[in-house]
Amino acid sequence: MKLNYTFNTLVWINKSKAKNGVAPIYVRITIDGKRIEISSGKSVVIEKWSSEGQNVKGNGDEAKTINQYIRLMLGQIEKIHLNISNQNIVPTVYMIKQQLLNKDENVKPKEKTIVEAITYHNLKMKEKVNIGLISKNTLVRYTSNNSSICPSAVLYSASALSILLP
């Protein structure tokens, strides 16, 4: 299998998110024109940023620390990229981001039953009644629906009734 694709990284500051002359540093990963931007978690004074060098200007401790952090982050991205492509897989920007941020794509969200979802919904509605967003009569209707659905739910298996909640 021949892997033929373009891969680029760019370190830049997001001036649109600047506050008091300090902008966050981002890394952009591009594969075949699809790109994703990841915050480095670092910020720099706009005047101290070198767009050409993709680093902080100067020899101070702060500049050295941030530049070293950027090089480390780019090295991690390159390592992830090579590991994926060595498996004869064309990497995607999302694969690289997931591995860089240590997100496991195989972790499933916790499943809930319909009864648990209805109970959760009614709890949220009760909170809305307490702050005056909905009337008590609306909550009474939701609660009566719960009592008519819950006995029916016992007839089905838990896997047939499972849904995903936020």
C-alpha cells in the first residue's frame, strides 16, 4: 500500500483571541488539506512572536521555555504521525489530535436506561420549576408520564432500553 499524502504543521498565534497584547499559541496540523488547530496552552506577547521562525523572539528564560515546549509538542506530533503511517494507515488530523491529547476513541460513553433518562429529565424539570422557568403543572405531566412508562420498561431487557445521555 502506497501512502501518498501531504502532512504539514504550523505554529501560530491567534491574534483574534489576544487579551492585553498577549495571544495564545496554536499548532495547526494539515493532512491533505484537512486541518485541525490545537491550543498549546501557552501564550506570548504579540510583539515577541516570530511568524517566520514560528517561535518566541529573544534569549530570556520565558522565550527559551516556550520555544522548548513548542519543539517538544511538534516532536510528539511527528512521532504520532510516524507511528500511524508505519502501520500503513493514512493518518487523519483527528487521529493525531486524539493521540496527542491522550483521548481513547474506544471508550464508550456511559449507557443509561430509558427509566434513568426520564428520571434525569424530571430532575432537571424540577430545577426549572424551582427557578420559575416552567410551571408545576408541566412537571406533574412529566411525572405522570414517568409512572406510565416505567412499568412498561420492566418488560424489556436493559440493553434494548439503553440510550446515551450527556
